[in-house]
Amino acid sequence: MAYTDDGNVFSAVVGEADDQTDSGAGGTGETFAIEKGQAITIDQDGLMFLACADTDATQMPCVGVATKRLVNGEMGTFVNRGYIRGVDDLTAPSRVYVSNTPGVFGNVAGDVEQLVGRSYAADDAFYFDPDLSVADDHTAES
């Protein structure tokens, strides 16, 4: 089984798709990886991928946040609700969205808008509680 559910912590196998690599997180670019704290989605086969709000990507909606670094084929856990720390470049108070950059959260929505939480303090933390409905054709400042 590729996907299991246990309250707010879930497990899934990491899959490889759509040219996603670990190069964006400072890795080698050769092995697909999900870094701790990155936004993830689950595909129709129950595999875990980096969530990405670019209209050309198919990795939406974001359903969780990775709890550790994972590579292709590895079983790993992710959380679907709670405080997330270590996220760069957030302002507060503000809404938090999935970015057009795979696995990244930000205060500006990507092309496919998905609100995933709110930052309340001027630091690197926010409360993750994703809205699983997403909207195409996002316009800025909505």
C-alpha cells in the first residue's frame, strides 16, 4: 500500500514525476527528493510528490508537509494540519499559499490558488490547515 492515514500524520511512498529533482533544495539534481518542510501532494496512485501551483503542473492540491528528507521510492510521513516552522520569506500576519515553485510556500498565490494557512508572527512559522478546493486563473491580491 502506498498511502496510509493516521489522524494528522500520513504516510506515502515518494514518486518521481514531471522533472522534479532535489536541485532546488541545494541537492545534486540527480535524485528526486522531498525536503523536510516542503509542500506535498498525493497522486491517484497514492504516491507523494512536491505540490506545485504552476498551471503547467499537475501536483495539486497540497495536502501536507513533509516531516523529513525523502528520496524516490522511500516511504515517509507528512502532516496535514499544525504549526510549520522553518519556512523562509513569510510575512505576518498574512495568508500562506502554495507557490509556482515545487514544494514552496509563500504569501503570494501561484497560478492555481490554494490557501494552505496563515502566518501570525513575524518569523518563519505558520499554521498549516489547507483548503482542499483550488481555483485556476488566480489574479494577484485576491
